[in-house]
Amino acid sequence: MARPLVNDLAGQLTEVLPERLRTEAAQRLNAAGMELPDVLPEISDALRGIHLPESEADLTAAQTRLVFQELLVMQLALAMRRRSLTSELRAPSLECTATVRNRILRRFPFELTGDQRRVMDVIAADMARQFPMNRLLQGDVGSGKTVVAIFAMLVAVAGGHQATLMAPTEVLARQHHATLQRMLADSRVRVGLLCGSLGAAERRETVEKIRAGELDIVIGTQALLYGVEFHRLGLCVIDEQHKFGVKQRVTLRDGGVDPHYLVMSATPIPRSVAMTQFGDVDLSTLREKPAGRGAVHTYLAGDSWRDRWWAFVKERVAEGRQAFVVAPRVGPEVESADEELSELIDPAEPPAEDITSVHSTYEQLRTGPLKGLRVGLLHGRMASDEKQQVMESFAEGELDVLVSTTVIEVGIDVPNATVMAILGGNRFGLAQLHQLRGRVSRGTHAGHVCVFVDGDKPPQDDERLKVFEQTLDGFELAEADFRLRGPGDVLGQRQSGDARLRIADLHRDVEILQVAREMAQDWIDQDPEMESEGLEDLKSQVLRRYGNHLDLSDGA
């Protein structure tokens, strides 16, 4: 009964992969270690081989053909978008001469890592071209991504253009602004800040200075996108958290000229995700950590550890150190810990009554186990100036302990803070836990992070937390998180669960994905519009599947 039906359906399918493409694919896949025939099967044979295989080899060839086609269609779409974001657009050519490079590097009062120098060279080459750089910079926490971004911004300024850095939160934007002001205090580079909490008069003055070219570097949040006209924008540095697409790029275009773009990822990206969600950009990676960083020790704990831990915190404070205490929510009426950042609470976790709020934790600690210490409170729902005042007090050593939500997650730099307690650790994703841990590895002193969990379940029973305790390498954690959470909607908005892919599995099929990516890039380089004979149906499938999502009809 099944055989006639399968044969009938197989005969109705349109072959979109010409034989020369299926032959090349088989050759590359075999070179990657697979055992396949010299030519991938036609689509009709692949359907029969899936449902009515005559041998294990037939089944493998059929599965590979279908997986490859699905991944190739995606990679062709990404390659087309990548091309539309680069060679079809114009950008200012900003050459970084040896003199400019040396002058910039003298601004950094520390030794750069080999990775930082290598990535700076690549970025300088990108920015010298006449089409926009579109580069993603990924690195582990503390690997020095911000230093690379500052280098790129100063290259733009040296070339007579402006640069802007968009931070995910105002707290971090103000920190970057303060850092640049200190670094460039004796230079002619003019640095400005634009964020939502500025008063109307101050915002108007700043916007006018940007328009008139009286500010060279502008640090801010997405407030930069609204009602702001740059005099001569050459570089835009964007945090990964921002949803920055075609419409936002048009906002920053000036007379048909685009700025260069550098996107910084907060955490390392799994290999297969880098080839899919970020497949339309060039990728640079920082693995080395700056020399002299202290080791970080991670512990999992239940309630029985709390008294011992708070005693340990008091001991470290007595030695002159500072501590973070992170709670997963603001208060009992607020669902998530920090409304400014995404992916805060694992959606698979059911709500619990015993989850600790930042307000209750603050009151309990300052009147209980940490009484006598200077304890501060910080969360995303505080007024911007109040948040800034608390962070400055902590950074200047006027507070011993900061009880906070995950508003401290990204980039906050207080080297003297070496101790962290994370409450309700089972409510956070691996990437977020690693980001939080990165706040206590900024200086030369050893760091200590203790993760407590809500409920009666022992923390050692949580596979995710065990991986976190045992692994300090952010790249290993990214792969583990990908394996545990799933790939998500690969080119969409969801952060976990099943991908839009119907057949391919990004964890299982990463080698096929690599071959599909290489072939797609080669084909689009040779034939940008896919106009070669025999590609009409394949191009139609690409546009039908991803055209609207990736703006392939109008990449500019």
C-alpha cells in the first residue's frame, strides 16, 4: 500500500538541485569524512530512500540529500543577504596607516593579547574598503571586546568621521562614556553621551553637536536612532542584544553612504549558530584572556550553605574586597528580574512561590547576616540617575555589597568585586550565569561564585548547573547550552525549543552545514543573482522560504 503512494508522490516533486551541484556536494561531503555515492540522489529517489530504503547506504544517502538541501537553501539566502549588505552598498574608506595605528595603541595602558591584535588588523582592513564592514566580534567574558571596539572607533575618527557605540543598557553606556573620557582626556577627540534619561535641553544640545560634527564619538542606547542626524558617521558599534535590521540601517545612512558596522556578542556563539543566525556577517573571535586575571571558583549550594557563605562574604569584605548578590526578580509582583534584557528566565521553569526577590533579599541581608556592612540595591526599574549613583558608589568602594538583578550582567567592570552569590540559579540560562560570573573575574584577585537554587531539589541534580560549575570556558558552555536548550528558531525570534528547520539538526548535522555554507558562498560569489541555467527552481525555493525574513527583495 505504501509503495505505490510513495512512488506517486516522489514523481510529483520538482528537482531543484542540478546534477553538477549534487556531484560537487557529494565530493565535498565525502572529503569531510562521510561515505556517500559520487552524486547525491535526485529528490524523487531521496523520498523513496527515506520511506522505502533498500539498504542502510540508501537511507543514509537519502537523509543526507534532504538535510543538505534544507541547509543549502538557508545558506544561499544568508549568502545573498551578506552580499547585499556589503558589495552592493557604499561606505567611507577609512585607512588605518601605521602611524595612526601606533598612535591609537599607545592609548591602551596594558599589553594587548595576540587575538586582540589579530582582530584589530582584520577590522582595519575591513574599514579601508569602500563597502560596509559587517563584522560580528565574539569572545568570552573578559576577553577584551570593548578594547577592540575602541580601536575601531578611533580609526574612524582618525579618518575624519564620527563613530557611535550603542550599549544595551544606560548603566553600561555611562560606564563606556566614562572609560573613553578618561582614556582620551588629553586628546582632541570629543566624546558625548546620548541616552533616554537626559533632560530635554541637554538632549537637544547633544543632538545639535552630533549634527554639527562637534562630537567625534557618541555613546548611548537606542535613543541614538530617534531624531538624530550625524554629521559624518563612519562606524556604528552595536551590542548583540539590539534588533538591528534593514530599517535601522536606513536610519543611519547619509546620502546613500552607509557606516561600517561592528556587532559585539555578549557571549561565545556555538559553531552551528554562528553559521545560521549570524551567517550573513563576517565573524571574528577572541579566545585569549588578558594576562594577570585571577582564577574564579564556582560552587553549587543549597540552603544549608547560606550561613557559611554569608560569613565568607564578610571575611572577604574585611580583606577589602566587594561582593555582588544577584536575585532573579525585582519583587513578588514582577515576573522577571530585569525588563531591559532578554532571556532572563528559562520559560520551561514553572513559576514558584519561594523565588527570592531583590527587595526581600536586600532587606534580609542588611538587617541580618550582613548587618554592619554597606549594602546597596540596584534593579532595572529604578530611575536612571538613581541606578547610576548606586553603580558609581559601588565602583568607588563606598558600598561593600551590591544586591542586584541581572542589570549588572553585561559589561559592568568593578575589579575589586571578587565575590558573587546568585540566588535562584535554576532560573537562569547557562549563558546568563556565565555572564554574571564574568563580573568577578575583572582583576588580579581570585573570584568566588556561589549558586543557590530555589526549591527542595539539590543543585547537583540540575545538569545545566553542574556544567556551569565544572566549566569556565565560555565556548564549551555555549555548545553545552545549545545541546541542552535546542537551537531555537534559527532565523527567527524564539530563544529555545525546536528550530524552523524541518529535517536538519544543527547539532547533529554541523559538518553538512559547513559544506552547505562553503558551497553557498562560492556560488553566490560566482553568480550573485543565481541566474545560471538550472538554478531557477532553487532560487525560487530560497526566496519563497527566506525572502521576506531576510529582506532579500531589498537588502538596502
